Amino acid sequence: EGTSKTTPLQIFTYLNEIGGRHGVGRIDIVENRFIGMKCRGIYETPGGTILYHAHLDMEIFTMDREVRRIKQGLGINFSELVYNGFWYSPECEFVRHCIAKSQENVEGKVQVSVLKGHVYILGRESPKSPYNEELVR
């Protein structure tokens, strides 16, 4: 669309508008609460979903395989800690620190397209990627 957004809020708001028009980021799930009961949750976060897919693609492109594998496990731990209310716990602080360290080389641009509830990655580029096009030809 030739639109330029520079602040995080402008980017997120714009992605919410675009993603919302295309039905991106809507989920209906049954969750397990901390106290053992189940509940139904319906969530909609189009901007967050687009950013998630773009960031995940950039992680795959720039991160070491084993660091990324460890980070995936830490991401699950982190989400459980936050969901259960342990944001200020020492273990959550430790996990946040490790995840932040894993992101040091995650930098670049990802081109995306959205259509009918899906996010499609069209391309990516990064000065920090170990990808070498000459070696894969």
C-alpha cells in the first residue's frame, strides 16, 4: 500500500486494521486454568498475529538452531509463568533475561501478505543472518 509507519504503536494499530479486515488472529480455544478448571477463550489480535509470524520468520532466518530450540522451550515456560501470575517471580525474570539474550541477532525486514485469515511470508532480509545464498545454489 506504500504506507509508512514508524512508531511501534503506529505499526501495531496499522497491522490491527489490515489484519482485522482479513480475519487474521481470531482463535477460539479451551484453556486449562491454574486452579484446574477449563474455560473457553475467544481472542482476536490481528496485529499481534502478524507480528508474531514475521518475528518467528526472522528468528528462523537469524538464530542459531540450538539457541532457537532452547528459546522455544523458554517461550512455553514464560507464557505459563505470565498466565499464572508470576511476572515478578525470580524464575520469570531469569526466563525474560534468557529470551532477551536470544534476540541479540534477530534484526531485519520481513515482507508479509494477509488473506482470508492467514499470514503469508513473502520474503526477508537481515544483515545478521548466517544464510549464504552462494552455498545453497
